[in-house]
Amino acid sequence: MDRKGLGVPGHLAIRGTDRIIPLRRPYNERVARGWESKSVESQQEDVRSAAEPKDRLTPQQRDVESRRQALRLSRSLTLQRLHASENSRYRAVLEQALAELDRQLSEFD
């Protein structure tokens, strides 16, 4: 029996028999038993934790948190520019800006 025309991708049909053998091993043949279920479980847990409502912030708390985050971002950008700068006058301006950002951030603590 010729199975050549059956269109079984990734398999080889043996002429004269009903046998079809895979051309290569499955990609997950050597995976530890139960690994797939642990991965699925982990993904489901991630979805559940993302869907759980987080602490609700008041509009004032959101504003404060937004301002704090903006100051942190400005500080990291200023620090990056300070490390990259070779001009001493520009470095002095950046150091003053960094000191001011640190002062403003300390008000939140």
C-alpha cells in the first residue's frame, strides 16, 4: 500500500505497510513530565493577578504618585546626561538640577 499521497506532513510512509513514522522527534519529547501543566498554571496565575483590582487610589493620591514618578524620571534623565557630559559648565547646571530634583523627591518621603 502506497501512502505517499496521504499528505501527512513531517512523516514518512513505508511502502507496502500501514506504518507512518515521524521524520523528526517531537520538539517536546525531552521535557520533564508535568512541565506543560506548570507553565499553563503559571500563565493562568499571571492572568488572575493582573485581573485582581489593585488598591484604589484617590485622585489626590494619583496626582502625588504621578508627580513622584515624573520626578524620578527627570532625575534618571538628568543623571544620564550628567554622566555623558564633558562640558564643565553644563555639568554644573546638571548637578544643580539633580540637587533640586533630590530635594523635591525628599518632600515625598
